[in-house]
Amino acid sequence: MLGGLHAGRQGCDRMDSELTIVGGRVLGETLDTSHQQDIFVVDGVIDAIADAGERPPVGVVIDARNQVVTPGLINSHHHSHEHYHKGRYDRVPLELWMNYVRPLTDFPITPRQVYVRTLIGAIQALKSGTTTIVDDLNAGPKLDPALIEASLQAYRDIGIRAMVGVTLFDKPFFRAMPFVEEEFPAELLAKLNAVPTTPASQILDFVSSLAVSHHPSSARVAALLAPSAPQRCTDDFLRAVRRTADDLDLPVIIHVQETRLQAVSGELFYGKSMYQHLGDIGFLKPKTQLIHAVRATPNDMQLLATAGASVQHNPNSNMKLGSGLMPMRAFLDAGVNVSLGTDGCGSIETVDMLRTVSSTALVQKLRGGDHTKWIGATDAWHAGTIGGAIALGMEGRLGEISVGASADLCCYRLDTAAMTPLNNPLQQIVYGETGSSLDTIIVDGKVVMESGNLIGIDELGILREAHAAHTELEPFIAKAEASVNEMMPAYRRICDRCDSHVIDQKILPARF
């Protein structure tokens, strides 16, 4: 129940300069929720935390009695361009699947369809307790700035915090695997090489200019840098991205060694792991997330720890694509920060971060060993909150409830089945919550959800529009998929050849 809100409220366009959450059980730095506290917010930032009733509330008052207040989750990896592909693929490994959601064959899509597409994920993100989402947005063969702006506007309107990185690569995806020249028919290679694309340098320049006006230090909807993967970028281009990140002080995300084939590719392309190669060219630094990191050796982990780079666990997509399981405890023991992400809906169908946190705390236990070192609810929650903030260079600002942090907060009702009886709120959220207990969400000091309803957009209207947009686009999606099928025989031969290659025996096991 929101005591100070009224019918004339302007939703996500308005920041309440002062706001007080009263009487909640605050899941703060100590994870102790045994007593009630009040949280005072001024200009979007937590100004004070006091025992309930110790001082009078100010501004808009949110009654959080009989609720637990948590920091919002940080979804550090997502692909909004995959939303119209949801539910189309299963039992397909990464190297065979990924081209379907990044086809070289372009198809017509309007800014409005991109706007609606983006909101599909943002809706589910918020309703699963996510207040920050990182969107690795593939722009297609040709960059259209109007489509990027449509995505940014969607995030502005719904009220979530978003960091958008236009996917950067200067080697086409079909050339990011070994043996392409040997296995692809010459006529098919010629056809693929002839597809017109926007030069990678031009896209990097576009993102750089975007970041000036949409910088994470000041904008709720901001830009970051998203080079796709080492094998999809030349070294010179990776160095250019690194220079841009350093010059503009931007976070960086990059996919690294998600699959066994990629571990083989590192050996064949560089004569070393991709981690070692990135280290050698000076790419590994703080505020840099290596997405997936399923296969790594202890030496790779030490390299990342020394550099201050983070790794990112995407358990659900890695399981669905058969990629394997990141050795999360080994990374943590080596001193490497771990963040969490859902990945895109073309691979895993959901942007539900509560599922990701739960899966992290569950599936990591399959590694066995000393049960006192199993990944538990506390580890998974830390990775989904503070771990994400550290990876983005926003420690102390995001992912926690503390004075000086942004007011990105979620209020879970305690009168629900998931929270009854109340023994340990954190464990019950991690292992049992589906989002049905979520009552109020605040992002950057603005209430974006109240009584379980989003207030910045017409949710049902947007979802109806998304169905209609998909109906219009489905024939074009199917046609693009058919064009990808031409590459499948060659891809399968490459996968078979890579399966026969021995990989470094020091790589920790990714399958059981």
C-alpha cells in the first residue's frame, strides 16, 4: 500500500525528490531482516536508514510494513533483439543456434516494433525483481540509429535502469570458427562475403557518441561497449574498443569460452586460451565482464583476478544450449568477481532473474566436493546484486541498500505462500520466490510498480501489440532462418572436427 501516491502521479517520468519507505524488513549489507527500518530517499539516492519510527517520514510515503525490502537484481546480460525468436529453438548447441538470431539476411523492422520488442523483456525483468538490465543489442547487418533510439526509449518509458551496448565485431559470425575456408563451399562463402554491412569502425563511433550523452555515471538509460567475442574481432579492433572504454570510462562486456569449441578455437587461433590472448593485448581490466566463462584453467582465473576483470554466470542458457557449467566456486576462490545474467530469449525464453539466482544456488551444487563450500543462496544473491555492480564499476551505487546508493529497491509481501512461514527471507526469495510476492519496485527514486502493477506503460496493450508485430514479422524471420540453414552442413562438419581436438587438461570440468 502506498500512502502518499495519488491518481495524478506521472509514473516513470517523475522523480519524487523525497520518498520514505517505512517499516520494512531491510535486506541490507548484513542480510539481517530481524527488525523494521525506514529508508529515506532524496533525489533518487538513499539518504538515511533508521529504525522504524525513529524519525518522521518525508515526501511520498510507502508503507512497507509486513514486507521485506531488497536491492533490485542486476541482469548483467540480455539480448533484446531475440524476443521475437522466443520459443523457436531447442536441442541445438550454441554454434549451430546463434546464427538464427543474428542472420546475415536483413528483414524489415520498424522503430515501433523494436520499441515493443524491447518492452517484452523489460516487463518480465521488472516483474522478477530486476532493476538494472544490460542489453547486448545486435543491430543487424546495417546500423539504423532510429532502431537503437527506439530501444532506449522503451527503457526510459518503463522506468528500468538499462545499459545498452550495440554488438561490436569486425569479423562476421560465420568466420569466427576454425576450418571455415576448408568446410564452406566456395560459392557459399562468396555469397556470404558479398552481404553489405555497416563497417565496425562506424558502429564503434556511433556508440562512442551515444555514450557521451548517455553515460552510466549520470543516465538511467545508458550506453556501454559490447564487443561480441575475441574470435569475432580482430586484435586491432579489440584494442580500439579498449581505448574507447578507457577514454570514456565505460563498462565492457564480451563473450569468452562459452563452449568446448571455443576453447579449441582459442588454441587454433592464438595458441593459447582466449583469456590469455585478451591479457596479452591489454584488454583485461576492471569494469570488464567476460560473459559465460564456462571453460577456464586455474591460470586463466589468476590472470583475471590480477587484472580485476569479472566473469559472468548465465546458468540457464548454458544448460539449455548444452554449453556446460561455469566453475563458480573456483573463480570466487581465485578472487574473481562473479555477476549473473539471463542471456537472450532466443536461447532461454526468459528474462526472469529470480530463476537465474535460484539456478545458480542449485546447479552449482552438482559440482559436489566439500559441502561447506557449495554455492548457496548468499553467494548467488551477492552475484546477482553486488557482483553485478562491481562488474559494471558501480560498487556502492547499485546492488545494495546503503546510504549513498541509488534507490533501486524491491518490496516483497510477507503474506504470500512463498514467504510463509518466515524463517529466512533471503533463502525463501532465492529458492521459492517467483515474483508473485513483489508489491512495489522503485528505480532511481521513482516508483515503477505498485501493488504488483507497472505504472509507466500499458502492459497488456504492449503485449497485444507485440503479438501483432510478431505476426507481421514471422514470415521474414522464417525466411532468414532458411538462409541460415544453408550454412548448417558446413557448421556441423566444423563442430565434428573440433570435437576431435584435445583441449587443455587443466580446464576445469564443465559437464558431469
